[in-house]
Amino acid sequence: MHKSGVILVWFVAIATVGAVLLTSKMLDVRGSWLRVVEKNKTQIQKNASEIEAKEKEREKLLGELTRTMLGWDRYWDAEANVNPQTGEVGVRLNGNQTLGGPDMSDAAAASKVFYAFQPDSTKPGGSSFVGAFRFTPNSRNSLELVNPPLPGEVVTWKSGPWRFRELVPLNYMNTLRNLRDELVQDAEEFKLTQGRLQDLNRLLAAAKERLEARVSELIGSDTAPQDELLPVELRKGLVAGLEEEEQERNQEFAETDQLRRDLIKIYQKQLELIDEVSKLSNQLPKPKS
């Protein structure tokens, strides 16, 4: 065989070995990529289900937010200055804004109601309901409660950042009205209870006075007159008077008993004398007939 043929055979053999090695390497790479693709396919399916669930949750939350915003409507953040004597609240908005909007007419402002909230120190980031307010007459910068404030209510208001809302959901307002009605009823019941308590205290004081008078009649009093001409019950009380009278009665009983005993002795002595006289008279000589 010619030398060139031999060289060509060796080249073919070497190329065949290289092709086998490259094919094996290619198959390994292809297998690894297939495994990666299968893993990514599983992850993509999992991510797709999570994305679908998140989308449903997002739509649900957006629906709740829409329903909430429809119930609460617009709001204004203002700096409130509380007057604890009159219960009026001065309001100042940023940027010279007007509470309720600049296009509100005087007639609409007279009947407009704002629902005020103030920060609640017991709830970080939370707020508490203050009440329903309206503009004071001829003013757009001062508010007063629609209903007269309850006793001690104004002192719970704190000057500072307040939020005023145009609407409050009906279920909240019904709850607030019920709570306010309960507070008014409790206040009325408290007044009635206080009045009855005062009546009972007056009756108790009168009863104590009568009791002291009766006790002083029984055991005497430091302020009772001590004139010896007065009866003992007026000077020392009925108990002391009864004790003295009982002692006098016992003494009289003892004296009477002693007199009775002396009288019995005298009577017995008289009987003895009569018997002795009778005996002596029998011993005297009898006259002759």
C-alpha cells in the first residue's frame, strides 16, 4: 500500500476515535440539559399555580379595598386644636386647603357632617373615633359636635393630627349609635342611682339621729341637764333611772321584810304574854260562893 494510503487510514482511525469521544460528550451534555429542562418545567408549573393563586388573592383584596373605599369615601388630614372649655375644634389643613373642598356652598357646609378620628396611643399606627362634627355657625375653620358631648368626653380629645372623613360605613355608624345610646342610658341610670343614694344617705342620717336620741334617752347624754330636781331618767337616762328605782324598790322590799319579821316576833311575843297571863290568872284563888 502506498504511504499516503497508510497515512489516510491512520487519519480515519484517529477521526473515528475523536468522533466517538465527541459523540459521547455530546450525549452527556444533552442529557444534563434535558434534566435541567425537566426541572425547570416542574418549577414553571409550580410558579404558574402560585401566580394564579396570588392573582386570585389580589383580585379579592382589590374588591375588598373597593368596597371599603366606597364606604369611607374621601378624607382630609388636618391639625386639630381642641378647646376643652367649649368643646370646639379648630382645624387647619396643609396648603391652605378647605375642609370639604373649595367648591362647597354655604348651604351645603351648614348641613355637612364630618367624622373625626384621632391617633390612638394604645394602638401603634391606629386611630380611635372621636365623633360626628359640623361647622360652627359662620365658620369653615372650626367644628362642633353634632350631638352635645357626654360628661368627660371632651377631656379625651387630644390636639394634634386628626383625620376627617366624609362617610363612615353604615354598620359602623349603627354600632356607634347603639354605643352612644347605651352611654346615655347608663348616664341616666347613674343619675337616678345617685339620687336614690342621696335619699338613702339622708334617711340613714335621720335614722342615726333618731337612734342617738333613743340611745341618749336610754343611757343618758353628756349634754343632758343635771339638775337634782329633775327626774333621774332625764339626768342619767332610763336605764340608770330604772336601776336606781330597782335599787330603791329592793331596799324597800328589804325594809318591809325586816318589818314583817319584827312584826311576827312581836306577835309571837304577844301570844307568849297572853299565854303567860292566862296561866297566872288560873293560878289566882277563886272567890268562894
